[in-house]
Amino acid sequence: MFAGLMLLGAGVGHLLGYPGAGAFIGIGLGYVAMALLRGRAVFLLGLGAVFLVTGVEQLLGLEEQWRTMGALFTVLTGLGFVLWGVSLLRARTGQF
């Protein structure tokens, strides 16, 4: 679901000339869908909302004001997921 919505957003955004905004909106929709499907996933819902807002800001041309904050948030989110994945690998294999 997540990957499908992310690629759908990126593709539609690319067709309309806004591939970055489309990708952010697709990622946001993916997180919101995951939150709704899992239930009680407030973190995913909040994460989706942040990505949706970032994509809409890019569409409206407001990204200049929020570029640094959005980029920092995206990097920290990615780093958080990498660390989470490493901790899962350690727990399962005792290595890494």
C-alpha cells in the first residue's frame, strides 16, 4: 500500500511538473493509509500529515521558507528508520 501510494504520487506529480511535491504527498498518503489500516497508529498518522503538508507547501511555492526544516525532518526520519531496522536485526540475529 505504502509503496503504491508513494509511486502514484510521484508519477502524478511528475506528469504535472512537480515530482518532488508528488512524492511527498504520496509518502504522506502512504503513512496515513498505514495508520488507518493498523488502527491506533498515531505516530504514522502524524508522520503522514507532516509529509502531506510538505508536499502541499511545495505545490504552493512556500517551500523556500521551510526548505531547511523539511530537509532536516526528512533526514532525521530516515535516520530513525535505519536505526530502528538495525535494532531489529540485532534483536533477531545477535549480530550487526
